[in-house]
Amino acid sequence: MNKYQMRKYSDEEDRALITEWFRDKHDVVLTPGGHYDVDLEGDEYDIEISHLSFEDVWYQYEKEGRFRIEIRKRNHYWDGTYNKTHTTHFVVLNKKANQFLLYPQDLIMEYTNNEVELGYLKKLGFNLKERTFMCIPFDAGKDIIKKYDI
């Protein structure tokens, strides 16, 4: 997904897919958040979602040696303030939306200040904020972050 596709992307289908999965697999009720708010809200926890253009997100992150989350999402949900009153887990979907990774908030908070800039995204027109990510070392997350097929 390029910069312009990313900005135009509607996540309504992603929200519906993840809502249905949590309801069917874990009997958890999630409702859509606002357009500029967390994606899904629940009584026990919220879910923030990203949809990436990789066929297999796990394989991509294994190859990179790190799991990652867009820094802008950290600044909203795992900033040390918001997360004190809201537990927010992170879901990243693959290109076909038939697989996702689930990051628990506790692990995210351990690595909240671990950042990396992906320089190759500069050539694609992404600004510094858009090409900077919070990262979790692959070895630290591989037994905690869960991969699910939909």
C-alpha cells in the first residue's frame, strides 16, 4: 500500500472481521470506535488494527528480526497516559486479511520507546512520522505475539 492508498483506506471491513473473530472465538463483544479513536472498544479491552500489504506478516517480521507498530499509534494508545485507563491490544492483518497477529498490551508497553525508522519508505513519499515504528525484537515477541488464521 502506498502513502496515498494508506490515507484513503477504509478499515470498516477490518473492524467487522476482527469483531466477528473475537465474538466467535472468545465470546468477546467489541464495538466500533470513532473514526479517529481506537478501532474497536470492549468492556475488558480495546483493539487497534493495522492492515499491511505483506502476504505473511509473521514471515516478514521474522525476516526483519522485529515486530513493529506505527509510531503514531503508540502516541495515541500506548503513550503512558491513555493505556492507564484503557487496555489496548494490537492486531495486524496480512494483505488478504486471512491471517493476523495479536500483540498484548503488556508486551507493547515493554518496548514502547524502542523505535526504528524505515529509510526505504522515504523514497515512497512517507514523512518521518509515517516511516517510524515502535519495534519489539522478534525473539522477545515470538512466544507472546500470537498468529491466527481467519
